[in-house]
Amino acid sequence: MKKQKGWVVKSRIVNGKKVELKNGRLFVEGEYRFLKIGKPLRNFSSHDEIDQLIADLDIIKSKNYNCLELNCYWHHMDQDGDGVVDVDVEPLNRLIDEICSRDMFVSLSVETYGVGGGQIPDGYWDVYPDSVAVGIDGKHVSDVEFGYMSKVPSLYSEDYLRVSRAYISDLASRLDMSKILYCETTVEPQYMGDLAIDYSPDARRAYEKWMADNHPDAQPFPDTFPVPQEFVYDPVWNQFRAEWLAAWVSGDAKAFRAVAGDDFWAACEYLDADEPTMMNRCGDPIVFLKGLQTIDIIQVNWHWHYGNRAPNLKAYQRVKAAMELTGADWVITEHMTINGTDYHAREMKELLINTIRNGSQFGWEFVDIAADLDDSGVVEGEVVPGDFKPAHFSVYDKDWNPKPAMAVVDDNWDEWIDMICRATGL
């Protein structure tokens, strides 16, 4: 890496091409490349689903996608939960080759948490039943916030950290990582927003060790439940929670790099939602962000405020404040620029212009990239918060036509690229 005008230029060879992160943007063989990233939500242990995605690649390519992110859920790939992939990855490697052969990039994501859609394999819980997170009432926690009801692991459990990272490294070892542009750690790393967690025995052990090393006079971990509110909101406790959360992300990135090399690029999502939930989610947000020094790409969410249907500037402002404090040179982009459920066509222009102004013009990410077999829920009408619930998460209908919000992107792609290039001065 070399410093250039205050930025570290990060260079690698990916699929035989020189790629660089420079001034917060991607360059391929010296030319600026804005990524149109598609995330196809599939079971990548399924041969049939991979074969269908391969059959769809030319359609996807024709829609100007130049990067596909493959989200390899832990419970799909390692069904007994011992940290070792136990499915045939030949079809997945073949998919990666097919994507690369079309001059498209591949990024790799894992979901190794139990909030927001990922699940921990049942076999893991059979062996480590006590590594579940605990709420302020002393009860085990499930994902009630997003409605999946999956068990939530304690981020302080040494068993969980060891086995989940073993899965990450084992998956990476079975793929050709020289063909992967970047990796992404688990989706929206957080504790939870609706519930204050984690008060498990593992959390107590970790906090007391950290407290002895850093704040020996801090408020002690509570002995009884329910946990007193003065401890839940204690600034030292929340500093610890934020530092630990950042260390979790960094440790997962290290598991990828243990296989792919120290210069391999890692992305981390940063969820900055309604302000009253932020302490529950990550403790002190700035402390959390300051701890992400090993991360190359920060993916902001919410970049659009779902409550007031407007740009969520505080998310970008916190990221940039952390950059000022630490000297970090992150690429700033967005997690899930739009999906097939949460956005309305009339919002798209303001939303996308906001990402151009506040991000670093790295790329946009669209979820799910699929031919929706049931698009009966797609309607046009008044913008009502929470009223965007098509039958499926895809941004396309059953015939690969863009749904209304996605049409604002696809039908005007050349104009958007022109606007982005003018904004970058490139």
C-alpha cells in the first residue's frame, strides 16, 4: 500500500486484473469503475439453485450488473454446525468461474449471526446450548425484532467465536479467493435494537476482564435480574460493548484474511437506525466505528430513514466523524441501496442523489436479484411508512422487468452513471 494525497492506495490482483481502492473509489486497470452490485439470495448449497442462477447470468449482465455478491449462509453450508463446510462446493466454484468469465466481479458474504435472517446451524446449538445471548430479564434471546425467531448467539461466547470463524476460514479455503473482489462480514453487525442484550455468563466474564484492564472502578456487572437500568445505560459498559462489537467484526475479517492474505479487502455494514435504538444496537456508535481500523469498506444502513422517508444524514456524519478521529480511509458506500420491499419509486431520485453526495461513489447494491415468481404485491400509491410489502424481496418481476422503484435505476442507467462521473470529476 502507498499513500496518495492523504489516502492509502490499496492494490490487488483479482481474476487477473489490477484493482485499486483509491480516494474511496474502485479502479480497474487504472480506470474508474462504479459497481452495480446484485445480491442474489440463494441457497448456495443447492445445485439446482446455482444452475438456475448460472442460466440467468446473461440476463443479469444485460442489466449492467458488474458484481454479484454471494451470501453463503452458515446453516446452508455447514449443516451440523461444527465449523467445517459439509456440502459440495464444486457448483459454487463453477458459479464463480461463470461470473468472472462475463467480466463481472464476485464478492463473498457470510451470515454467521442470528439477527436479520441468518441462522446458526441446529447442530451447533446441540453441542453449545449455553452460548445463547441473554436479555435484561435473564431469558434467552431470539430474533423478535425481524420476526425470524432464530436463536441469537452471545458475541462473548468463545465457542461461538471459534466455531463461526472456523466456518469462515474453511469456506474461504475451498474457494479461489483470487477471484473474489472483497468479503463482507455478517449482515448489519449489532446486538439488537428492540432488546437490550447481552447479559450472559460469557458477557460477564469478558466485561470483568476488560474492566480490570481498563476501568477497575467501573460499575460492576449485576448479580441479579432484571438488570438495573443504570447499568444498561452506563457509559463504560456501553464503551465495552462497542469495542467488543468492533473486535467481533475485525476477527471475522481476520478469518477471511487467514486464507486470502493480509491485503484482502473486507467490508462491514454499519447500521445507524432510529436514534433511541442505537445504544442497544452497538453501545457507543463512534467507539464502534473507531474500532474498525482493519476494515476497507463501510456499508451504511440506514442511508434512508424508514420512519420519515428522507435521507438519514446522521449515519454518514458518524462515519465521517470516525474517519476524522482515526485517519481511516474507508470507502463509504451503502448496504442494500434498495430492496424489493421497502422503497417507493417516487423516493428513488432523492435517495440515490443522497448516496452520491455522501458516499464515495463505489457502487450501489440491489437485493434480491431474481425473477420474482409472485409479484402480486407490487402497487403504486401514496407513500405510507411500512406499506411496501411485495410478495417477494426481489427488485424484478417474474419476467425480469424491474419493479417500479428499480425501474428508476435501470431505465435511466446511463444518466445515473453520467451524474456519478460528474460528481467524482472522473
